[in-house]
Amino acid sequence: MRSAHAAWRGAGRPAAPICTTSFWFALGPDARERLDAYARRYLAVFGDAAAQALAARCVAAGEGAVRTALGQLRDAGADECFLVPTTADAAELDRLRALLG
């Protein structure tokens, strides 16, 4: 985020940029498997090997991992984060709501 702020200032922009990001997450008993399958399926457009490698970098599976990712983004200076569930099951939003309080 620091480089975004530096580039923004370098371009002569008067106000700070709004830094927004997102990540896929999975909660519940099958979180790791669901996140892996979702990421590989979504990233398959890049080919099997790339999809496997990129999917392995998706780590927000489980409550602890989601909390860690959010903390890292906060510490990096993110202003907003969109959390993208890896299932259409509405219970996932209930789990997220419970996690976030």
C-alpha cells in the first residue's frame, strides 16, 4: 500500500488514495478443501499448472486464517476489504458474521 500512496503523491494528487482489496475465504468444517477447489476452478483459465500454483497461494481457510489475513491488510493500510465466499450456501455468511462479531 505504501507504493500506491507514494505513486499517488508522485502524481500530484492532493488527497490520499482509497486502498481496496478482496480475497476468497472459506469457513466451516470443509473450508480448506472448498477454498482449494473453488480457486482451482476459478483460476483454470490460466491452465492447470498455473491454477494449481495460484490456488496454493489462497490461504484464507478457517477462522484463524481469515482473521490473520484481515489483520495483515489492516496493518498494511487497506481501507476496505471485500470478502468473497467460496460457496453460495447462505450459512457461510452466518459463519462470517459470527467471526467478525
